[in-house]
Amino acid sequence: MDIIDELKWRGAINQETDADGLKDLVDHKKIGLYAGIDPTGDSMHVGHLIPFMILKRFQMAGYHPFIIVGGATGSIGDPSGKKSERKLQTMGQVKHNEKALTAQLEKLFGNDGSFTIVNNYDWLSKLSLIDFLRDDGKLFNVNEMLNKEIVASRLKSGISYTEFTYQILQSIDFLHLYKNHGVQLQIGGADQWGNITDGISLIHKVEGADAKAYGLTIPLMLKSDGTKFGKTAGGAVWLDPEKTTPYEFYQFWINQDDNDVIKYLKYFTFLSQDEIADLAKQTKQHPERRVAQRRLAEEVTKFVHGEKAVREAQNITKALFSGNIQDLTTKEVEHGFKHMPSVEIDSKPLDIVRWLVDVSKIEPSRRQAREDVKNGAVRINGIKVQDINATVDPSKHFDGKFVVVRKGKKHYYLARVTK
């Protein structure tokens, strides 16, 4: 199966500018291709993986992907998908974001020379206003630009000339990569179709109508209930482990619906057709086992964070399910209990009844605390405590940083030692 057929099987193609021409090209030549990301933040989220998974598949098939980190376009703002102007960032913030995104991309794509990161600030910043208007602006028809969906959607609320010109700058990017790096294919989300076709049109006007340049967009990723993929109650699911821990990242994937999991296995993993077909069969026969979800979580977490992060996420998941948390590392406790109810405590040892009431405020009264302890309803750091004279010593576990309390079967509390 060639790369285009595989992408179709995986449901990864929405539109192509010339399907037959592109298929013929990639069948006979290991082309360069690209997608871009603007440094509007210092981390990617799972939505950004959508186009980059396609680039990764091309890379694994022997093609050379380029990624534009848009230091120039990110400085002015893309009108796509927004109802108002993007707030301009300082150049210092843009530079910080560029560095952070580059590190994440190198982790995903490797550092062996099989892919290239470029920054469009390197060429767009050298354009003078006169050159821009004479050499590039003259080739764009304002009527056609106004009819682009990403611009038309903003006309009622208003759009600045700055963001209006974004499509020209993106077109110049494609032309630059075509002329200087032999890039012949641009990949983007469904909302980028107009910008991509503008870039191809510019290449044809400058390089000739026979220039082989192509565009491919990816379907809008929606969940089976019609809501947008990649969002949770807590917001975006980030690739930065400081924003979304590997455990939270793993849980995001393992909690996907049965109706979505096979689609996501096709799109976000590198498993074969046979492997995915087998997982689909198991999901249909035994949905309660969530075999497909576990495999999805393992594969995507490994791709983004590595094998060690997968093991840590699985350790936390298993410990929380069983209640046997005493073997977790301090780091695993910090990640696994990040969103549990928490209190701040000091490191002074104290008898369990007073500690539960006066220090951690987990129990409402000493009478209730004594009753729960005697009945075996309280576990401290995974160990059941039934002696009301027992002492809670925060220095004994988890490097003296945490005390984990489980009350009943499901209620966890994290006490953070702050002094």
C-alpha cells in the first residue's frame, strides 16, 4: 500500500488539489512536504498532532518533511477560526515560544536529518514594503481574497489589514520552500484550504503553470457526539508534561468512547491494518475490557512522552484502581493526584485523630475520625490504619512531600507538606 492509499484508509484526507497528479508524483519521487505552526503559545496540544501525524507517516515512508515555525506569521496573527483580532505578542515571547515548540517537534520527529525545521521570519523579515507590494501583492486579487472563507467569516465583525495579508504571507512561504528546498506538497487542516490553494496559485504564477505543487487537507476531527476533539473539562490537552502530565495525557486517550477509538487508532498510531482490525473485533465482542483504548493510550503516550512515561502512567492507573499506592514514586504521586482534593500541612508528626481533624481537615470531628479509623475506612499512604493512637508522620513516605489519604473506597485526599 502506498502512502496516499494508506492515508485514505486511515481517513486522513479531506481535500486534494490534484489527487491523480499527487499520487503519480509520490509514487515516483520522494518529495519534500510541509506543514506550519505559529508560535502563539509555548506548547502544542493534541489538536496540533493532527497534521503532524501525516508528516510523520511521510517521514517513515522515506519522504522529507519540513515544518515552518512561523516566527513572522505568528507575530501578526492568523484570522482562521477566530471572531476577533489576535492579541499581538512581544518578539521576546515569540522567540521563547519558537524555542519551546522546536524542542517538542524534535522529540516527535527525531534529530537525524530526516526532517527540517525552518522559520519564516528568516525570509519574510527581509521583504521591504515596496518589494512585497510589487512582487507579491500584485499577484493577488482582492475580490478573491475577500471570498476566502477564513476572511469572509470575519467581515461583519471586522478584520485588520494585518490579518488580511496573512494568506499572502503563507503563500510566500510555500513559494520559498518550493524554490529553495524542493517542497511540492503543503498539508494543513480543513480551514487552511484557501491559504494552500493561494500558495499553489502563486507558485504557478511565478514558476510557470507546469510547476508541480500540490495541497492536501485533513478532515476536521470531531468526536462521535459531534463535539470538537481534543478538549476536556479542564481545557486543552497539552504535549508539555508540565501543563498536562503524562498520566493525564494517558488518561485522555484511555477514556475515549468506543465509537471513536478505532478512528483514533487509525489516525494517531502507527499500528497496522491487521492490528487495528483485531482491536476493533475485541472492542465489539468485549467493550468492557477497553483493550483498544488501552492500546491507543499506550501508543500515543509513547510517541509523545516515551516508554518511561507509559510505565509511570500505567503504574498510577493500576495503583489508583487497586488502592495500593505505597509503591508509587513521589513523582507518580504528584502526577496522579494533581487534581485530587488537597490541603497544605506542616511536617510535624501527630496522632491520627487530631491530624485528620485539626491538620488536614479531612474529618469534620474527632468523634467521626475515631469511628472511621476503627472501622477501617481510613488508609494513610495506602496502608489501612485502625489504631486511633497511631501517628501520622509526613516524613516517612514520598520523600516527606506528601501524605495520601484514602477515605472509604473512592475518596482520595492529598496533603502537601509546605513547611
